[in-house]
Amino acid sequence: MPEDYEYSGGEPERVLKIRAKCPHCGHVFEVEMGESWYNMGISITCPKCNNSFSVSSYGEIIGEKQ
């Protein structure tokens, strides 16, 4: 995640704080991931019901890790 680098200039990638809501059980939780992973629509797993879903479809960016 933070060790991933963009192709332009080798700058560290932004790490986003995301609030996700599971479409299966409605559980709301927060995750941190690289901006490129969020933009690719990586699937994450709900810690409550263990179902997977696309973070970009069911998450909202609430900030950036400093």
C-alpha cells in the first residue's frame, strides 16, 4: 500500500481512508488503501459476514492518511 509507487516520479501513493457499507448485511466499517486500488475497484471482505464486494461501489472516501 504505502510502499506502492506511482509511475511518474516515484512519489508515494496517497493512502485513502474509506468508509464502506456492506451491501449484504449493512455493516459499516473503515479501511485504508492506496488510491489506485480504490480506483481499480478492488474487492474487500466484510469483517462481519465475510462476503466480498467492490470498495469503490460501496465505499466513500472520508479522508487521507497523513
